Amino acid sequence: MELIRGRHNLRPRHRGCAVTIGAFDGIHLGHQAVLSHLKQEADARGISTTVVTFEPLPREYLRPLEAPPRITTLRDKWPLFQACHVDHVLCLPFNERLRQLSAREFVEQVFVEGLGVQYLAFGDDFRFGNRREGDLDYVRALAEEFGYAVAPTATLEQAGERVSSTRIRAALAEANFDSAESLLGRPFEMAGRVQHGQKLGRQLDAPTANIALHRIRSPLHGVYAVNVSGGGLTNAPGVANVGVKPTIGESLEATLEVHVLEGSPDLYGERLTVRFRHKLRDEQKFPSLDALKEGIAADKASARAWLADHG
């Protein structure tokens, strides 16, 4: 699979493909069904598949503090796209230049001139162009002129409702990880590389691995029982805090801090994957570091007990 960053990196070999477009946040079961359909249509035509997506996502660019929290970062999506047998991912930088394109200019410059699209799988709820005039009917109306076939992406339902990123965010906000897993088709995880922090955890008997979330907003907030993999660990029991560390100075960007309950592994520089299992409590501001230390000790005990009972 190849990541193509921006239209300027498109080459003649990328033309003549089956295309779909969207945020693909989570790459949930609905997205997987779309990508499976795209692969079938591409194989029938003997062409490659291309997913067009954006970074940042349009709503993050336009209203960053109001945008939905990310389920997956672009780095998280990479192995998920690979598992769906996607050939190319065209990541368009969403900026003022792209925002100003009309729907027709977008079709001409991206789909036709850039990708030479032969088949377009298009969501019935996706909009594009500076007046949001581009939709399924719009790309259908241009299909004959530009010589591509177009079809709506299938809607996948579960329990009588559409599988969507919105449903997954709602499940995560309620710490309903079983529901999130049923919609994603896999456990909910966050991943990232361990970086140096303030090393305050050592003073609190809970050394932590600090992981930048690379999200404007996080879908989780609070303290959780987790399993940690990476850096020599496999599903190691742990306790994690996702938030802005209110006791030691709030920041705007949420971070993930993970304490491994067994051993004292050196994880600096390692890429860890954290699987969230159970919410222990909301994030809170303690009146002192001593009170924080007592709270962390209680969290460690609660996480250890829950994970021992649930495997």
C-alpha cells in the first residue's frame, strides 16, 4: 500500500483506479464493507483502489474546538487500510486552497485529472466543494461527461441502526467498550510513541509512559483499566489516565499516561498500543500531591482487581 501526500505527488501510474472518499474515522465495519465493495469492483475491472481522505479532517480545520473527537489518527488507519487491501491512500492537506475549490473543480482536479477515476464509490451523506454542493447526485450528473461509473456506498446496520463513527464516539463517551468493539470489529485501542514527561509519576509510586494522542480532542477522558502491548509487552495489565492532568497544571491537549502494573519496563521511545477495557472513574483535581498519590494507589488496586476478574 502506498501513501500519497497531496495532489502534487500523483503520478501517471496512480491513474485509472476505483476510488472512494471520506474521513474514514475508525475504519469501522461500515467502512470495511465499503472498502470490500471497492476492492471487488476494482478486481472486476483489473484496476487498483484508492482512498481519498484529508488531514486535518475538514471539521477540524474549520471549527477545531467543535470538531468530533478522533477515533483514529492517520497513523492508526494505516494498518487498517492495509488489512482491507487498499492499494493507495491519497491524503489531501485540508487548507484554504482546498476549501476554496468548487465541487466541479474538485471533481476535475482530484478525481479526473489526478486519479483518472474509472469507478467511484460515494457516500450518500458526503459533501464537498466550497458551498458543499458536491454530493452523490452531483457526481452522478458528471459521470457521463467524465467517463466514470458511480455507485452509492452500502449502508451497514447493526441492531437496527446505521454503523457510524458517531455511534462509536457515543459508546466511547459512555465507556461502553463492548458496544464500540461490536461496531469497530475490533477492540478500541490508542497507540503512540512514549515520550519524556515531567517524571512526576516516579514520586507518586506510579511511573508512567507518556503518549501524545495527536488529536485536537480525545474520545475518552478519565482513568481506565487497560492492557498494554509493545516494547516487549503483550497485553500487560495497566492503568491509564486520559486527560489534561488538572492536579499538576491543565493543558488544552489531552494526553495518555499509562502505568504498567507488573514490573518496571523502560519504555522510552517505544511504540505502545493501549487497549481500553473498563472505566474506573472520571478525571478529577486533587487538593494536593499527597491526595493524588492516594488516588493513584486506589486506581492501581481497582485496575488490578478488575483485570484479574475479567482476564
